[in-house]
Amino acid sequence: MSNSKINYILGIADNALILGQRLSELCGHGPSLETDIATTNIALDLLGQTRSYYQYAAELQGGEATEDTLAFLRKEREYKNVLLVEQPNTDFGYVMARQYMFDVFHLLLLEQLQNSNDEVLAAIAKKSIKEVSYHKRFSGDWIKRLGDGTEESHNRMQEAFDNLWTFTNELFLMTADDTAMVEAGVGVDVAALKAAWTQEITALLTEATLTVPDLKYFLKGGKEGIHSEHMGFILTEMQYMQRTYPNMTW
Amino acid sequence: MSEKEIKNLEELFQRRIDNDEKIEPKDWMPEKYRQTHIRQISQHAHSEIVGMLPEANWITRAPSLRRKVALLAKIQDEGGHGLYLYSAAETLGISRDEMYEQLHTGKAKYSSIFNYPSLTWADIGAIGWLVDGAAIMNQVALMGTSYGPYSRAMIRICKEESFHQRQGYEILLTMSKGTQEQKDMVQDALNRWWWPSLMMFGPRDAESPNTEQSVKWKLKRKTNDELRQQFVDQTVPQAEILGAKIPDANLKWNEDRKHYDFGEIDWEEFWQVVNGHGKCNKLRLEARRSAWEKGTWVRDAAMAHAEKQTQRNLEKAV
């Protein structure tokens, strides 16, 4: 089995895992009980999707690989998630801005991926679309409320978008594995999603009385395994049990 | 209303309870009934949401994806229980904000067990098995309580709680079949959680105030000591299956009573933690307060936005 396909699946799965991990840090600490339950729900969906992708990748990889070796026993450089999803939960505005920008991308991706000639990927995508549509509605509604709420919430929301915007372009960068998988009819041309993404984000931000950041410089690296300083801490915590007590069943 | 009329109403009210009728929010009820229920239901709700914290402490470190997802789902259920219970309390004329205020200022209590720290992954198993197990004993009895919304919340909560308890036990069972390190972790968790779990049933009957009135209203269907005994009897064989030893030198089957005898609870520790001086009392309250304070701007914005929307719709209508 080609490494490209495994790498391709890991790229999608790692985004879901790391964002799910970030959201799960918030469980029990949300601004209200309802939002707490809802963000936990999004984390649950993302981690459920992660499991489906990893199970499939582990099967393709063969040998000793399992969903858990993929989640917990890789080195930082082997994780392929984008920088956006590893950014910290600075406040609820950042959490929702990060979420919405990812959700719009995620849904566009899945809508294409459900047409993949790989039946497993197509099936996972189809199942996930319903969940991610809900995520996008939830985060989008909060952007509108916070953007067009009080002066403080407007400023906080604008600041979150201004600071996270630099991570958005990476979503649309094609890796060598992406290109190979697009050619094979398996993967999605993410570069082609950018126009629709920009249009949708612009419309919502405008409705939320927010300004779309005008930025010349963008950051990248996550997809190639070169992460931000946050990633090491995320993994240290996430891998704690597997690293401290290797080869045990839980 | 004259005193006599009130007395008649109270008698009618008690007769309804005795006949197993449910009291509903719009029904007449004695003020003391209302206040007692507000206190108990809101404390129960607070316990659900404070109880999320010791378990949430392990979500990011769960040892497998399956366990991580199951733990998240469990904690989310507890948030849901908090929601139904707050709603049930609201039917008695108190707002959710007032209840939070009481929690944050320390006026309202929550279950003292959550002031103990969750230190290892086995604690997540032990909390499910012992803490949820003890909670279920109380809650099953409350399914038949007289206040309709509380009773219905309990029925729903009990179903989910018994699932949580099995899930917690299964965590420990898996570990008990693992390496020596895992078995030691199970024993260590049992050593730390056993006594606090027995304390969850409250003071001994002789020292428990208000019991008689609570029994009349079906808020209490079994006494603290009866429930504690039931819990010990149920749990000892389960510990044996885990190959773990209950940390009580006086624990022994009593053939005459057909119950286990067990040692005395350290009541000094019980009162110390109840009165705010356990390992995590400050930490838990601070986590709740901080979540609430950091969320103020979010809640304010949601209100402001809703008002703007209403205003816009009105303008459109004109």
C-alpha cells in the first residue's frame, strides 16, 4: 500500500485529533453549561472521526499499527495537522474563531471527499458531514453573537481573527501526498477550496460586523511536521500514559 | 389565608404524597417544602457540575482513544444532569444565576467527594465504580420522591449513571488483568477512594438532622446508615473480582446479620472536608468561579445580540 495514502489519511485525522484534544481541555470550564456541553460534543465528534481514520490507516499500514499507536506513539515531526488547530484556547473568542475557520474548511473538504474512489474514506466523509455541518452552525452563530454583541465582545472577536488569520492559508497548501492522492482520485484538491472558503468567511464576518483581516504574511509548516511550540506540550500531555507505561492495555 | 386554612391545605398536601401522587410546580406546597427542595435539588445540580472537574482532569491524558471518547461522553452526561436538575430547581422559583451565586460564594454545598484529587488513571475507574455507585444508591431511592420534576430527572439520571458505573468498573477490570504496575494502581485508587465513598452517605443516622420530615416527603426513603450498608454489601464482592483488598481491617461478613460489618469512618476527616479544608475544595470552587467570570463577556454579548435581533425584527415588522 502506498505511503501517500496513509500519509494523506493521517493528515486529515491529525487535524481532527489535535482540535479534539484542544477542545477537550475546555470540558467543565465553558462560559455556560450549554456551551460547555456543545463544545464537548464537537470534541467527541472529532475524536470519533479520528478513530475511523486511524483504524483505516492502521489497517493499511499493517503490522503492529493500531489507532492508538498512531494517536499516541508518533514523534512530533510525524504529526501532520495544520498549525491552526494546535493554537491555544486563549479565550472563547479564539476558540470559536479557530473552530469556525476550521469548520468551513472541513465541511468543504468532506463534501468533496465523499466522492473519493476510496470507499472507506467516502463513507467516513459522508458520515462526518452531518456532524461538521452542526459544528459550523454552532461556531458561526457564536461569531455572529460575539461580533455583533457588545463592544468588548466585538473587539475580542476581531482580535482573535486578526491573530489566527496567519494560520489559515496553510489549510489550502497541497503536499506531495495531497497531489498524488488527487491524481489517484482518492483525495481532495484543497487549493481549489480556498475561493469558496474565503467567500463564506467574508460573508459571515461581514454579517457579524467584523473585518476580514488584510494580511500579507502567512505561516505554514504543520503539514510537513514542523509545528508551533504548543505542539510539544499537547503531545506531552496526550501521550503521558502511553509513554510512562508502555505496552499495556487500558 | 387563616391558620386553619393553611393547616387544611397541608393535610391535603401530605395526603397526596402518602397516596404516591406527584407534586407539580404549579401545585400549592408548604413554603418549607419549596425551600428544602430548592436546597437539595440545587446542591445535587452543583454536585454534577463540580463532579465534572476531577474527571475532566484526565481527559487530555486518557490512555487510549476509546477511553478518551468514553470519558468525554460521561462528563458530558454529567453536564446534562446538571442541566435537568437546575431546570427542576428553577420550577420552584429560583433562577440559575442565583444558584450559581450560591455555589460561588460557598453558600450552597456540593458533594464533598469531589474535593478529593484524581491522581491516576485508575481514579477514573474508581470514581465511576465507587462514587457513581454510591450516588446511584441515593438516586434510585429518589426516583420515587414526591416532587414530580425531581423524580423524573432522577429516573433519567439513574439510567445513565448505572452505565457510568459499569464503565468505571470495566476500566479497573481491564487494569486488574494487566501488569503488576496496573494492579498496584487499582489497589492504590481503592485505598484512597473507599472511605470517602462511604462518607458520601452522610453522617450516621443518630447525627443526621431533618430525617423525619424528609422521610415524610419521600426525599429520603432509606436512612444514611441503611444505604451505606447496602453499598458495602454490594461492593465487597466486586472488589474481590478485581483482586483488590478493601482497606478496612474490620471488614467481615456477619452471618447473623447477613451483612458485612465494617470499621468506623474517620468523621474528623469527613467534617474537615465538608467544612472546606479538603485537598481540592479551593481548587474546585476556583475552577467554577473562574469559568463563570471568564464567561461573563460571552454571556453579556449573547444577551446584547439577542436584544439587537429583537429590535431589528420589530423595526422590520413596522
